[in-house]
Amino acid sequence: MKAIVRFRWIVLALWILAAALLIWKAPNMEQLVREKGQITVPDGYPSTLAQEIIDKHATNKSHSEPFIVIFHNQKKLTKEQTENIEKTINQLKDNKDKLGINEITTHFGQSDLKDQLVAKDGKTILAMLDVDMENKEVKDVRATLDKAIQTPNVETMMTGNGLINEDVVISSQNGLKKTEIITVIFILIVLILVFRSVVAPIIPLVTVGLTYLVSQSVVAFLVDKLNFPLSNFTQIFLVAILFGIGTDYCILLLSRYKEELSKGNDTFGAILATYKSAGKTVVFSGLAVMIGFASIGFASFKLYQSASAVAIGVIFLLISLLTIVPFFMATLKNKLFWPIKGDISHSQSKLWGWMGNLAITRPLIALCIVAIFTVPLLISYDGDLSYNSLEEIGEEYESVKAFNLVSDSFGPGEIMPVKIVMENDESMKSKEYLGLIEKISNDLSHTKDIGKVRSATRPVGKLMEELYVKNQVDTVSDGINKGNKGIGTIKDGLSDAAKSLSKSTPKLKEATEGIGALQNGTVKLQSGFGDLQNALSKIEKNIRKSGTGTKEIKSGVKKAKTEAIKLKNGANELLKSYQTIYSGLDQLTPKYIEVNAGLKEVQKALANLNGNFTAIEKENPSLQINQNYMEIKLTVQGISQKLKTELTPGMSALNANLAKVTNGLSQANQGLSKITFGLNSFASGFDQIISGLEKIENGLTLLANGQNKVVNKLPEFSNGLNQIAEGQIKLQKGFSPLNGQMNQLSDGLTQSADGLGEIKNGLSDANSFLNKMSKETPIQQSGIYIPDELISNKEFQQVFNVYLSKDGKVTTFDLVLDENPYSNQAMKTINDIENTVKTSIKGTKLENAHIGISGITSMNHDLQNMSNADYNRTVMFMLAGIALILVILLRSLIMPIYLIASLLLTYYSSMAITELIFVNLLGHSGISWAVPFFGFVIIMALGVDYSIFLMDRFSEYRHINVKESMLLAMKNMGTVIISAAIILAGTFAAMLPSGVMSLLQIATIVLSGLLFYAFIILPLFVPVMVRSLGKGNWWPFISNK
């Protein structure tokens, strides 16, 4: 100390030089927080394992971040607004490379995504961006994208975990600036009130200010070069704790220096006396704080470790207290307390004197007062914690506002689903593995609080019923029903056809006999034509020989006309008979063709049915030993074979014969039509002859010529009759075997109808069995059968690209939770998810697959497990370190026990107060999850300072009575401790305007805890323990006291 005082100017110069150099060269702390200060989960936890698997199989190795773009309107989006949104998204697609966008997911062009990306009320539309973040800052990417997404007449905003974290950083930095300013102003005011001097307050501010600048710069170098743990809390804790305890220590030193000066010591003597007594207290107090924060280094969680930077700050603080403060003491001397003149004696605390007297003389009353304040708080304390980072900052930040909007419009779980990542040692692009994936998806869909599961077999989060055997059985059943109806129709048609054939057999026989009669009539008609031709030739000769005998000729012509009319009528009757037969056959032929086609369809349906039997037997092997089922199957196969070998060929032959007969009748009809037409012309010719005879005098020549024409036409009639005769011969030959075939066909149709009846009955029995099986088996338990054509489907291949890696070895499941993904209830679901997946894959080919679970919910779940483990471990290290310091300083094993107990009582009481304010009154879901840890560390580390202040002074008076020494220590240290508590509480109260929820809660815990400890626990509980133990306070070193 002598050397420091002697070379004090050099010491100060070294401080200023070191501070300037470090500040000049140190990396930017705010930038380091963005780069290295984000919360991460260590290796070995499900969320980190999931990310490792994804990175391992990713085709694009660059780091990317999901951004959610929200297009919103207070009312339902109009057609014009929707078109504007689509234009904006198209512009994003066109500028993907420029904007650094890897992929855009939108419902425009993908209608199946509409339910996921368009709100039901039509007010909000989402677009999902996967943004390349390689060597980029979130703030820079946000600024660029924010300009690109602006849409006319539509409110646009973005959110996502990265954006929310960025806003937390911004909020923390803004809070830090506010805290720094408020802290300095507050400390200055309090110090002026404490010392009643305008000079003394400058000493702590300069000392702690230099310490803060140097320690922050050193921490920045360590973070940049050695990856020292860093978080949003690091700088704020440095400010609050260094200014808090630094000011406390300065108050202690300056108060003791003032006290020593009041005793008449010179400046140098007062400085030595101060550091010999209060200096030792400061060093041990600082060591206690340093050990407390250094013990955080044993934590595995980076966020917790980041507070260990305070230990570095405390080291520099102790150095500055031992170097800078003596400089001001030695330089300013009595002027340090200007404008106070004359008596600068140290005043005692009347409040602590009264409370100490109460605790020593009325210990039970003192304990009752402590119980009144603490017991109700401890009873009401639930320990509810919140992992909702959205509560860290308010809706004035766009990312939080956007998240809440999406949560209200789509459900809280839709925006940040839980993602299961499963890695296998071989490709899962096969029917067997897809079946397992669907089984896992189905099991997960029945897990509590899971609203939707999206996977390779459920791309839109809905059950694909066509994959399940139950649905396939229902399809087969429907097909059998339709087939049965068709078979029934065919059966009825065959029966009707058989009956019609039976009825038409006698008519066919009559038609055959009629053809013979027609043939005879045709022969006679031919003979009559010959006679007619001879008669007409004679008439023509007679006409040409002379013009006489007109009456005879006229009489002959009339006879010839009568014969011609008879011929015409006979030909007409013959033509009508042929036309009737042809019409009957023409109607019968299509029916036979329809029957033949129906038989082929039946044969095809039965063949397909055999294939369905094979698929059903594959999924339900037990059917092969079912007797009823096998009888049905054999019956169907027998009928199918009979149709194939007998009925179908017979029908084909019959149709061919009918075609030949029909063609013959068609030719006959054509010949008869010509004869009829000729006979009509012939009759007209007779009329002309008769008319000519009546005018014989004027037209014998015409008559002869007309007669010549008639005679010349008769050979054509004779030729037509020859064709008719030939057609009749063919028709008779065709009809002769047709009688026998008609009988065979009728019998065959009857047998076919009976066979189809058996098929129908068999199919009805099979359908009844399938319906019973379908109704009694839930769809999820019916088994899965994935057709080959589904796997090769192009749309299904797109699903593979989303939920299966390129090599097929990794598959993912997106779980949309019913709860807010940040909520405690959602975090509880993670354990259920893990258990469900393990149970689902047990005994399958995926039993040894590597499984990770990512998403904010899984990450928070890992943080919970990790923070709980770290909390317990760090608490033990910290308590052990503080206890060791107290044992060494107080030379007692007893005092550390009740001092630590008093601090624990203070901690849990302050936690209860904080929970009462933020949870019970303000309605938050819980205390921020990191707050209990930091609150414990700060309360223990800073609270032990006041214990050391008091108990070290108490040990100074160990030569007098325990009660008197305790009371004297309280009177002398009361003002110092109360002032220190107020200052430290005030520095943390400076965090309240920061707007960061965790800082508000930590500030509340420290503020309430330190004041609670300074005004209730320390002045009432500790004196009672000291009084009760007496000389036992120094056990096991009593002999030395």
C-alpha cells in the first residue's frame, strides 16, 4: 500500500493508458453479441442431434434461416389486394438469387397449401422463405427483404425465430444504454446524500467506470479470440454488478477512511488503517462475489457461462479499489468530503441499532416478524417458469407482433412446428419403409396436444385413407357390389334371351318351311313370266300385222293386266315376309353381341377379382385358412374358367352364323325390291296399252312400240327371279342348321344364367365377409398397403423431396401442436413424442435409427433439462465456494451455515415476490426460465457481501460480550449496508426501463431481495442466531476467541 500511495500518479497513468489502448483495440461488443451471443444447446441433446442429421445430409451446406412473410389486412383481403400479393411473391421469385432466397413456399400455384398459408377469415396470407444466411447478419437481411415485400394497400411484416432473437438483442442493447445512464445518475444522487459531498461521489464513478471499460474490453478480446461465453446478459450484468458492488465497496472504504480520519489519524495512517480493516473485508467480499460468478463456469450451458464474465470484472474491480481509491484518498485528503468542514465523524445507524436490540432482547418477536414476511410468500410460491421468448419484448417489435398475428389467424403451433428427424442406414424410399412412416405418423397423431402430423405419407397433415387396407377393402367391396349388379343384369338378360330363343324356335322352323314354299312360288312365277312373254310377243305380232281385232286385243290385254297384278301382289307379299324375317334377325343379332360382350366383361371382372383376392391375402394371411373365404375364391375361379373356355367361344360362333344368314336375307330383299319395282312398271305399261287400244285408230304404232318395250323388260324380271331363287336356296341352307344351334344356344344361355347366379351368390357372401371385416376393424388397425403406382407418381415424388432426403436415408415429421410452441404444456409434449416414437419403431427395421427433435419447443425442452442440471450443479459449487470464503474469513463453521440459510431464505422470498407481481398480478405464464439461476447467483454473491460487512465487523469486537459486539457492529455498519443495498438495488432498478422481461424480473428479484435482506433478514434473523449460539458462533475455533 505504501508503494501504491507513493507512486500513485504513475499508477493512475497506467490505468488511463491501459483503458485507452484496450478501448481502441477491443472488438465491438454489440457485434459480438449478434455473432456469438445467441442461445445454443450443447451437443448430445435431441435438438442439436436433429440439426446435425439435417446438416449431414443437406445438399446445400450453406447456413439458412426461415423467414415468415405476413400479408395482412384488417378486413378480408380483396381480389385486387390478393393479386398485388401474388405480384410481390412473383417478384421475390424473380429476384431469388439477388435477395439470397433459397426457396419460397406459397399457395399461389400450389392449391393444396391454401389451408396452411391462407387464414380462414381471409385476412392474412403467409409466404415461407428459406434465406441463405452464410456470412450475413439478420439485421442486414431483414432490411433488404423488408423493402422487397412491401405490397400496395397491404400491411406486410416478417417473423421467425431468428428475427425474434434479433429483436431481443436490439431490445437488450437499448436497455443497456438506458441502464448505464440511469445507473450513473442514481449512484451520483445516492452518494451525494450519503456523503453529503460533491467530491466523494466522483471517486466511485471514476473507479468503477475505468474498471467497467477495461473489463468489458478484456472480455471482448476473450470472446473474439478464445470464444469466451457471451450472451445478451453479459454487458448488463457487468454494468449492474460492477457499479453496484463497486460503489458499495467504495462506500465501505470511504466510510472507514472517514471514520479513521475522525479518530485523528493523518492521511497516510488513515489509509493504512482503512485497508487493514475494511480493505480486508472488501477483498474477501470481492473474492466471494468472484467465486460465486466463477463457479458458473462449471455450467455446460453457454448462457449461464456468459455471466462468468462478471468474475473477470470483479478481479479488475479489486485491483482498482486497491490502486485508484488510495490515489484519491492520498491526493484529496480531507477535501475528499468537501464541502463538509470540521467534524467528519462517522454516524451510527439508529434503525439497525433498534432492530438489533429487538433481535437480541426479544428473539421470538424478531423471528415472528421474519416469519410474517416470509412464510406467506413461501407458501404461495409455485415456481412456474416460462420459456416464451416472445414475452421478453413487447409488441412494439415487428417480429412479436407478426408472430401473435399468425398465432391468432392460424393457431400457435402452425408457425413453429416440432420437427422429428429420423436417420436410417439405408434408403427409405420403399413400400415397407413408407408403411413404417405412416405407422409412426398415425401413432403421433393420437398423442396428446398434437393437432396435425405432416410426413411423407401425410404431406398436408391429413390421413391418406387410400393407403389403408380397410379403405382398399371398402373399394373392393364397392367394386364387387357394382360387379354383382352387372352380373345380375347379365344373368337376367341371358335368361330373357334364352326364353326369347325358345319362343322363336317354332317361328324359325315356320320361316324355314316358308322359304321352301317361297322357292316353289318363285319357280312358278318364273314359268308364268315365260308364258306371259310368249303371249305378249304374239300380241305384238298381231298388232303389227294389222290394225284390226282391236276388241280382241283389248280383251287379251286386260287378261294380261290381271295376271300382272296378281304377280305384283305375290311379289309384294314375298317381300314383306323376307323383310319381317330380316327385321327379326337384325334385332336378335345386337342382343347376342351384347350378351357376348357382357360375358367378356364378367370374365374380366372375375380375373381382376382374383388379383384383389391376392392383395387381401397378402395383407391378411389368416384368410388363407378360412374355409368360407377359400370356397368363395374357388367358386369364382371355376366360373371364370368356364366362361373363358365354353360360353364365350360358343357365343362368338353363333354370332358369326347369324351374320351370314342376315347377309343372305339382305341380298334376297334387294332382288325382290327390283322385281316389285318392275311389276309396278309392268302394270303401268298395261294401262298404257289399254289407253292405246281405246285410241287404236290414232296410236297402233305407239301400242306396238310400247308392247315391244314390255316384251324387252320381261327378261330382266326373269333374271331377278333367278337371283331370288338362288338367295332362297342359300337362305334355306343357312336356316337348316340354325334350328339346332338355336336349341344349343338357348340351353347354353340358361346354363350361363345359372352359373352367373352362383357367382352372384358367391360374391355376395364374399362381400358380406369383407363388409364385416371392414366395420369391425378401425382404419388405423387394418394395416397399410402402398401400391407401386403411388410411389412412381410424380406428385408423390415431390412429397419425397420435402420429407425425405435426396439419398432417402433421412425422413422428417412436422408436428403442429395445439398449444403455443413456447408454452410449458407444449414442452411437456416433447417427452410424449419421444416415448411414442420409441414405442412405434420398436421391433421394426427403424428400431436402431438415429432420432432428433428440432423446433423451438424441443429446443426449450432441452434448455429446461440442461438448465435444471446446470442449476443444481452450479448451486452446489457456488455454495461451497461462498462457504469456504466465509470459513476462512470468519474462522467458523457455524456462522457460514446460518448466513447461507439467511441468503437462501431471502432468495426464495424474493422469487415469491417476483412471481406474485409478474404471474399473479400481470398475468404472465411464469418467471423467465433463466431468471431463477441468475437471481440466485446475484442474490447469493451480493448478499454475502453484506453478511461479510456485518460479521467481519462483529469479529473485530470479539474481545467483548457477544450481544454487545453484535449490537455495536450493527450500529456501525447499518448505514453502510443500507446505503450499499439501496445503491445496488438502484443499479438493478435501472434495468426496469429496459423493456426486456427477463431483465425486469431479475431486477425485481435483486431489488426486493437486497432490500428484504437489508431491512428484515440481516438485522433480525442473523442477530437472533448470534445471540442463541453465543461463543458457539466460532465453533470449532472457540479456543482461539
